[in-house]
Amino acid sequence: MNNAEQHDAFLDELGIGPVWKLRDSSASIATISHVAEIVPVPHVVMTVPAHIPVSDGLPRTLATDSLPNATTTLAPTATDMHQPISIVPATSIAVAEMDWTSLESTVAACRACQLCEGRANTVFGVGDQRAKWLFVGEGPGYQENLQGKPFVGPAGHLLDNILRALGMQRGENTYIANIVKCRPTDAQGKDRAPSPEEVAACLPYLKRQIALIQPEVIIALGKTAAVSLLDLNPETPVGQLRGKLHRYQSLPLVVTYHPAYLLRKPTEKSKTWEDLCLALRSM
């Protein structure tokens, strides 16, 4: 079986045939500009009552003894009762400057939200650190939490088939990550979508990964990935976002269905192939 026949066989297996061909296969690929650096969060002024130590009630990353711009009074008087304290979220600034090694070790030790309490492993991401294609899902599931790798369950097997249909494979010119690095579960221990607070705590890590990778296209797999990267209303449906070319900073971003959804609704696989063709054209 030659490469073309193998390619067609994968598409048939996914149920997304016939093969679609780009009309202008010789078109040159535009060079994507570097991802803009993450903008540091501006100073926030907080007022702390004098009888409460300034570190109480604050995340450890915001404790004033670790912040060069924070000011306190050791023995406050009545006139000092509501002195403003300038606090810079040092974590966001530090993440924006990390290399791969520092970023991965920081994620492994992260306790920025409650998801850390139930994890077996953080799921950092996997693949080519200079990949042209970045696939972003929602969050780790049961198997991902155990193995510390993204998309290793049934949805991951389907994603691997999709990559092969594109003539690629995991780890070669592709990178796979999630919006959150720890598994979100409900009271019954079942998978759930991450909350806005959990997304906000974890998103700086993904943004730094994107800045380091500098991909040529981002594929948002499902609603959570799409609305988080595009900063949209969390209730925005995928059907309203797919079929269009979006932008994350200067990068083309295409929204498609999550592989887990395609396992439940295999008739939608043809739409995913349309979205991937759009991604090819955007490059």
C-alpha cells in the first residue's frame, strides 16, 4: 500500500472520506511572526487592616516578604490602619520568562488552585517543542492523571488517527497540551470542565508554552479550549466558532470538536476534517 492509499485508508477509518484535496498545493507557507510576550499584570493596590499580618489570607505566591515592591509597617499606629500595599503578582511575571525546564518543574509543584489536591500527576504536555501544529484540549482525564501524559485514553487514540490522516504523528511536528494541567472532577469523582478560576490559575503556563513553541497554527479541541484561548463567554457553543479562522495574538487558531465528543457523535467527524483543511489553508 503506497502513501496515498494509506492516507485514504486512515480517512475511511475515521469516517471522514472522501479525501479532500487543496487546489493550490504549491502555495508557499507564510511565516508566522513571533508570539508576543505575555503582558505583565499591572500593580494592584490592596488595603490590609493593621491587626492582620499582611501575608494572612493571601496565596503564598503573593506573600509580601517575597515581593520587592510591597511595603508594610511593623508596628502600625492608628494613622496606619489603612495604609495601601502595592502587590505585584510575581508568579505571572516569572512564568512569562521561564524556559522549558523551569516551566515544567513549576507546573509539577503548582498549588495555585484546588485541583492539585486530587491529582496523581500533573499533565504538562508532550511533543515537538518547535512544532508547527499545537493541539489544545480541555484537561486531563482518568488515564491522563495516572500516566501524566495528555490524550492517552480512547480520545487520545482517535486524536492519533487524526494526526496520521494529516500525515503526522504524535511527537513529530506536533505538540499536545491542555488548558489545565490537573484533572478536574466532580463530587462523584467523574470528569468535569474546569471552572473559570481554575482556568485562570493555569492558563499562564499554557501561554508560556505557546510562546516557547511558536506554532504556525493552534487547533482548539472543544469549547473549553476555544473560549479560554479566545477569551470568550464560557457558554459559547463550538458550532458557533468552528468553520472560521480566529487569532490567538498573531497566530491562526481553528476551533473543532474534541475527540471525546467525536467518539459520542461519529457523524461529526466530517466537520472536523473540514476544520483541519481550514487549518492547512491558514498556514
